[in-house]
Amino acid sequence: MTIRHLKLFLAVCDHDFNTTKASEEIHTTQPAVSLAIRELEQYYGVILFDRIGRRLRITEAGRKFQEYARHIIALFDEMEKGMRNWDAFGILRVGASVTIGSQFLPNYVKAFYNRYPGTEVRAVIGPSEQLEQKLLDNELDFALIEGVSHVPSFTSEEYMEDHLSVICPAEGCFSQGQEISIDEFRRQRFLLREKGSGTRETFEHVIEQAGFSVSPIWEAMSTTALVNAVINGLGITVLPQRMVVGPLAHGLVVAVRVKGLDFSRMFHIVYHREKFLTSSAKAFIDLCRNYEMDYPLPHYQGLY
């Protein structure tokens, strides 16, 4: 079994299990790809693909092998780049979910640049599910997410507490700081973040624990869209408190409490447990852990 075997196997997986397309992508022949798959199966004594008609369908053993293969190739690629560019500090690839990416990440990166001049941080901001997939594909070194990771192969560390606020129209039936009952809360029209976001996951976990669910009339990735909809009286939303400081301060919306519901949560640093973390990655993670002690927390005053 060689690195070439693993690369051929992953090429088949990445091209919808089509050996012809895989061979074209990596500039070899289709028989060579098929032979590599057979050799892997013989070497490990397992079936990686079921042959159904003229199509391949990956087996459970194949899926497990795919996970191992991706990380072995990722480590190999890191070694190649690291040893060939020994004198370069390297590029740090950081992912952040939307709230962290818009509210905190710019401050983290600025502080990191001040401490380590000449470094380079490349950031990806998106839903937590998207970031987890990028971690699995080794497109990110680590990610900062709002929810809890459900990937068993990840290391997940809590690093900051956050709180979601229930935001209602200023001209509606509720007043700032009012406590409402769960029954009143359930009767509202809900405008929520999209499925897969950390904010949505926290919200659904809390209400599930309380024994109910809701069907939103709006779903959006944008805080601006949700807050503007609330301002216009279309319903209520649940968003990170720091993201709505501006609208609350200007009286455009009001925040209420729901008796018996606690929307507190923790931010997490996540990375693959087999990931080799460079000294720069460890330094950035350490900065995030201690940011609240070393720097003033940012206060977001507008919308995005």
C-alpha cells in the first residue's frame, strides 16, 4: 500500500465513484485505477466498493478507509509543504461561524498580527456545518464555532460564553426587559437563522429540552435581514446579544426574557484530533482562549 494507492482511491471518491473520471483527473488510465482499488481490497481483506452493474457504491468499510486516507494524505501534503518551505512561517487557515467571524475574528487577527508581524491568516466565515466539512477535508487548520461539534473525530474546547437574546418589535405588544411565558413565546411568528448555524442549533436545543418546537416563517443567514424583519413587525427572532446592541440602543427593537428558558451557550475551538497543529496555530488558539483577559471585548454597533 502506497501514497499513490490512497490518492487514486480518493480520486474515485471525489468523482462520484467513477473510475474513468478519476483517471482523467490524475492523468492515468482507468485500468490502473481499478487495479489500485483491487490491490487495496486484497491488502486489507475488505470490500471498499460494491460493484452494482457498471457503478461503484462505497461500503461502510470504504467510508472508514476514506476518512483515514484523507488525513494521511493531508499529513503527507503538510510534510511536503513544510519541509520544502522550511524557512517560511506558513499560512494559518482559520474558520469561524458567522457570529464569531463578524464579531470577534477581526479583533483576534489584528491582535495576532501585532504579536507576530509577518504572519498570514486566511479566514473562511460560514455555517458551522460547512466549517466542519472543511476541517474533515483539511481545508482549515481549526475553526471557531458557536454550537457543539457532532463529529467524533474532532477535539472541541469551550473558550467563551455567549448569550442569545429574544428580539421583538419595538411597536409590538412586549416592552424592553419584560418576562413572558413559554406559551406567549410559542404563539409568536419566528424569524430564525438557517439550519446548520450554531445560533439555530442552540435555539432548537433549548426549546426541545422544554418540550416543544416551532416552524419559522423566515429563515436567513443574515442578521440584517432578521432584525429588519423584526423592526417591521413581521415576527420575533433569537440572535446573539452582542449582534443586536445597536438596534437595542436605538430603540428599534426590544429584548425580552422567556420564563424557564436559558439561551446561554459556549463558543468552541474545534480541530481534527489527528491534525498536526503548527506553533502559529497553537499561538492563535491560545490568543482566543485568553482574549477576554488580555483585550476589551468588542461591541458591535450596527448590522451586517
